[in-house]
Amino acid sequence: MPTYFVERAIPPSFDVLDPDQIALHTRWATDAYQAAGITWLGGVATDAGTMYGLVVAESDSDIERYCASIGVAKQEFKVRKVIAALGPFTAMAKDDPRYRPLQR
């Protein structure tokens, strides 16, 4: 199934520094994602007032249905299809014969 990156504003009533609110909001999100047939891999909140989530879904229309179910209008979120996973888990081993140090 495809993986998607979802961006939306942090709701004004959601204090992402309050552990009780985090627990409640992430429970709501987990339940709503499951009801929409989506697997939520997790996300982050930024100091810019934006939340980002990584999800696995059959299609972006599943994500639109999820957002509608929690009262988020279509123009209030962005969805991008992930085309490649990047990170330390994809890094080449230094003992790989193809490895060469970064030249600056």
C-alpha cells in the first residue's frame, strides 16, 4: 500500500506541550485513522504551528475521508505520496566497496 505524508495546522485548542492533551488527541487520531482503514505511522508537531503525519492508505481519498471525519476541510491539509524512504536505515555501510567519503 502507498505511504503518504500529511500536513495540517495544529488546531488552536490543541496544546502540543501538554501530555494529557497529546494522549487525548492522538487517541482520537488513532481511532479515526483506523475507522478510515488507514495505518498511522506517527507524526510530529513543529514550532511553526504545523503537524506532519506519515500514514499508509489505499489512496489519498481515504485520507480525505479521515480528515472529513475529524472536521478538517479539504483546503486545510496537504497530502503528498511518498516515493522513497530515506534515513539512517538506508545508509550504505562504510565497509561497502562502493562507499566513498563525502567530498566538500
